[in-house]
Amino acid sequence: MIHYQNNYICYLLLFFLFFGCEAKEQLSENNIVPVNDLKFKYKIEGNGINTMVIGSAIQQPRMFSQELRKNFKLIFVDTRLFVPAYIEKYTLNDAVEDIEGIREYLKIESMVVMGNSMLAIVALEYAKKYPERVSHLVMIGISPIFDDSYYKERDKYWESQASEERKQIWRENKKKLVEDLRKNVPPGKTRVLRYVSNGPKRCYNARYDATWLFEGVPVNTSKGIDNFIKSFYAYDIKNNIEKINMPVLLIVGRYDFNNPYYLWNGFKPIFSHVEYHLFEKSGHHPMLEEPMLFNQTLTKFIYQ
């Protein structure tokens, strides 16, 4: 049970990237899509092929360089993880249908669909259900498995490959985290602190401070959100994989210690057309850590 709870917390922190306090970047009512009795934010930037980035309409734009916007029309959209409403039930299929509702509202016929971390699975499942709407699928910083073998490999990868300096930074961060949590900080801030303290396990630069990514980004803490995350432990990526007939771009970082890159070795063949890239100086967010290489890789994949 302890092992399960620890990994649940880890996934909660890795998946969301959305904590914060009072918003500093406000999107107008014109940037709201009403879908399934909820209101989702969206933000469109750039010119080029329609590319829907599943995540947060406030945070995700910060993670992609301005240069990328010269060749891509980036459509940043929320999931229920960012909707300020009580969510009683939330399933992977609900997430897929929300994306489809947003697509219909924005009148997009075809698009590249992109997701980072567990949101890559949402992108994958959307492509399975609506392949006629997806020209290309882009999955970033995600593992193909979530069962017990994943946890064993994750822990082994950290112990065997992380430098002693990196491990020491992580220990120092955890010590500081304990001290910070004694200050009676609010729940949203607590999650920010936990996420930032895990930087050595998800960033090439072990001392990277990701706090700025969370400023003004709301988080939904409803019961349904918790159950949504827990459901991934029983997820099987191979289900209906034959429906993925579009080109797939898979990008992972060598320093993403929570998602060992080599776990994909036995899974890449499940895709009929996959392009795999290991970024040597990236962790969980290659588009943020190696933006030039990311832009080149994505542009070549889509246009060439």
C-alpha cells in the first residue's frame, strides 16, 4: 500500500504541472469552450498546421519556444484537470470526448495531436477513437507501462544511473521540503513545493527551479480527478493499438528518471509508423530543455 501511495503521489506531481495561486495570465471569455456542461480554456498561437496541445491553456504555452510558432498553429487546450468545477467522475474516455468536443467547437477538421506525460496517453486514446481527425500523433515524456514492473525499472534506473551529486541534491530538496511544509502552506502551494523538489528526477539540470511554470495555473482537486489518475495503473497501451495508422513521434529524455527511456524498446513495434528520439540533455520536458532540437525534430517529422 505504501508503494502504491508513493507512486500515486509521484504521478500526480508529474502529470499535472498545473498548480498555482491567483492567476497572473487571464484568458478572456472569448477563450472559453463550453463542452459537456463545463468550460474549457483554450489559446491559439502561431501559424501553420493545426496542432492541438493537450494540457493547460495557461501553462503549456510557456513550455514551447516562440520559434516553433512560425511553423505551427499551436492550439493549447485544458482538460478537466484545470477546470474550476467539482468533478465527481472522470475517465480516460471522458478526457477523449472533451477533446473531441473542443475540436468540434473550434471547427478543426484535421490536426496534429500532442501530449506530454500522462496527457500523451490522452492524445493516444483520442487518436485511437478518432483517427480520421488526427494527421500525426506526438507523445512526449511518457512510459508505455504502468504496472509493478514499471516501478521496479524506474527505481533501478534512478539508483544505477543518477550521479551521486544528483542524488545528494534530491536529498537536500527533500529535507527543505519537509521544512517548508511545516509552514502551513495552502494545498496548491504544497503541490508546487513537492513537484519542484523532485527536479533532480525529471530535469537534465538537477537544480532547475520549475516554480515559474505554475504561476497562475489552477488545479482541480475533486474526487474524480484523483480517480482519473489512479485508473492509469490498469491501463494497457496495446488495447486497440491497431487503430493507430497515422505517423507517431515519440520523444523521451535520458534524464527523465521517472520514465526510463529503454522501457520503449519492446513497445515501439506496436506502432505501424513510429519515429523515436532520445534527447540526451533532457528530462521530462524536452521541448523546454532542448527547444532547438525539439523544434527541428517536430518540424522535420511533420513537414518532411
